[in-house]
Amino acid sequence: GVTVDGDFLGIVQQQVENLEDAGINKIILITHLQSINNEIELARQLSGVDAIIAGGGDELLTNDESIALPGVSIFGEYPLMVENADGTETPIVTTPGEYRYVGNLILEFDGRGNLVNVGEESNPILVADVAPDDFLQTTVVDSIIAYGENLENNIIARTEVELDGLRGSIRTMETNQGNLIADAFVWLAEQDFDALGLDANIPLIGFQNGGGIRNDELIPAGSDISAAKKFDMLPFSNQVVILEPISHTQLKTALENSVSNVENVDGRFAQISRLEIVWDTAGMPGVDRIYSAELPDGTVVVDEYNVQTPDEEVYIVTNSFTAGGGDSYATFANTGIAAIIGASYQRALFDYLVNGIGGVITAEDYPAGGEGRIEILEEVATQEPGFALTGMKLFPNPTQYELQFTFELAQMTDVNIRVSDMTGRTVRQLVNQSLSGAQHFRFNLGDLTNGNYFFVVEADGQMKTYQFIKM
């Protein structure tokens, strides 16, 4: 339902006129048009804009060649003066990014709001040449450092299992850290479900986009979880919200979006709670990758790519970014908000760790590799009864660098595991030994070229294959 109005000039000019009608007589336009040439062209056609601050082009404008850093060329004077539609000149300024310069534009206006002069001191300031200010160091920098140390020292939980928050995992597969966060949303929502006036007969599903989880690390088993760590995990100013009920058809659309760009390690991949899905890596992105989806009460939402109960509904509890359509969740953007819980998503995790699970993250509740909420079709299809090796799980899949796999053997068994390409040629020998009990291996596959591979498992004279993608 989104349309894009291409009349950028007309939109800006109308806003300028609205401001002038309201009595505003000094108007500065801030843009992000990716090249200052676009701002120059825009300035020539605008009326009523006194100055333009441009962004996105990374050009250096300066009147002092000595502040040009190595590799940074000078585009023009600071500011550029461009004749506008009024026949007067509009100053345009910009600076390169990465905090190398700070803009410094000095403008003088008369009592009627007319620009009469640009100060001679106008010129960007080279950050590298500025010594730290003692007052700012004491009142700002040192206080921020102290605040961070307080967060580090505030231990809110302990994990008994390794938590996987790696970017390549959290955006491509179920992880136990993702499950923890999605569960936190559901737990928090349920605390006030009745008070919020929501229908208790409608199931509740937790949804956290992988792009909103940012710590990019494996937290070792036995680690303390500090208040600072939850900010590492969830750094944005997102609130926890509950959407108005959506149909199972809409839910499948949202899930299709979740797995539609896994190959590019996209932030839209969702970590979920109160739902189990199986997706097909061979399906068409955005259309038919969701093979099955089932609620905890056994309600089948999707079976063999088809929605089974299209008119039944679920609530989605998620963060405000995703609820607003971020990461291409248009289905959510077109749905109203049933309730704003009033907590940031960091606070949701904090409350769940402290009050929901009593400060201990156990391997029983959050096993390595997840508990089967999100599975790949090939993995499910090949787990046949009678095979000596059971519970095989590959993750992350797709993978960029590392492949992990877990399985279990009831008794001592000869196991041979290798990776083969699409022609059947063995490209990596991984395991060749006698094993028993639960097993967990990890191998670096970074030297393999990108593409589809088969994970070949032989145990007790039987053979199974599992497909995975190297990105």
C-alpha cells in the first residue's frame, strides 16, 4: 500500500511555503541526497530556503587546503554559493563522514530574516587537530565511562549454556539467544494481557528480527550476564508492542518474509516464540519457502506450503521497528497496534532474566542450536526411525564460515561424516571414529566456495544426506 511521490522539489517547496505562512523567516533545509550535485540542482529551483546542509555524498568543502586529509579531495569552497529561484544565493555545506570533520557555518540575518552575510570564519573543523576539552572530558566522557562500568558491574543473570548471538547465526537460523529474547517478549506481554483488554482465546507469538540483535558473539557457558550485555544484544530504542490480531494467511506472509533473504544474511530473519516452522531452502523467496507452521496447542497453520486455517488469528508481540514495517514486514505495518507495553526491548529481556527465569539460563530451557522452533525441510525429512544416529541438526544453515552439528547415538557406533559437492565429490572429511552419546562438533568451512553442499552421514552401515548452503 506504499506509494512513492517522485516530486521531491514540489514537496520541499510546499513545506517552505507552509513555514513562511506560519511566520517563519529563516529556513534551513537538511538533505541526504547521496551527492552534493543533487543539492546544487535542487537549490537552483527552490525559493525561500536560506541554507542547505547536504548529506550522503561525503564531499569535502573547505577554504583551507591544509585540512584535507590524505585520500580526501577538495570538492569546492565552504560554503558553495548557488543562485536560487529568487535570484539570490543559497549557501550549501557538507563534510566527509566518519567523524573526521565538524561543520561550522556562520550566517548573519537582518530583522526580516534575509541572509545578509556568511561569516569569514565559516569552515569545517578537522577533528583530528582538536585537543580534548578538559571540561567535556570530565563532565561527559568520564561520566559515560563510569556509567558503562556500573552496567558492567550490575550482574543480572548467569548462563549455564553457550549463547549464540553471532550475526551469521542470528540472521539465518534459530539460536538459543534468539529464543531467549523472543520468549522475553511473550513473557512480558502475558504479565499484563488481561489488563490490556486482549482476547485470551487468541494465541500469542513472539517475533524478534535478527537485525535488531547486535552483540555478534558466542557468550561462553558459565558467563555472567550484565546489564551492559543486554545493551550489547539489543542496542536500539525499540519498544515492545502487540499488534492487532492477524490472520494465519497474514502470518504465513510475514514468515515468508522472514526466510526470503537468508542467503544474504538479512536482518529480517525472525527469532520466534510459541511457534514451530519448517522452511524449504529450495522454495521461491517470499512465496513458498514456509513448508509448515504449527502452534503449541497443535493447531496447524501451514502444511505443505498451504495455509490450513486462513481465517483464524494470532497476536504478534514484537519490537516497534518490526511492527512499523522495518525489514520489509509490510504485513505488520498494515496492522494496527493493539497495545504498547511501555517497555524497551532491553527492559523486556532484563525483566525476563531477573523475574521470568530467576537469573539462570539453563541448557534444558535453551539448548545450544535451539530446540527445533525453526528447522529446514531437508533436516526433518531425513530423520527417519531406525537410523542409529538421531537428532541430527546443522547450524547455521546457510553458513558463511563455520558449520556446527549435533547428534546423539544410543550406543557405541562407527560414524563417518563428510561434506560433498553437488557432483558427489568429497570436499571435506569431518568425522571418522567410533562415538556414543550426545555429540557436538564445529568446523571452519571458510575456504569452501559459495554454493550448495551435501552433509553425508554414515552410521552403522546406513547413510543419510543433509543439504546446506555455503554463502
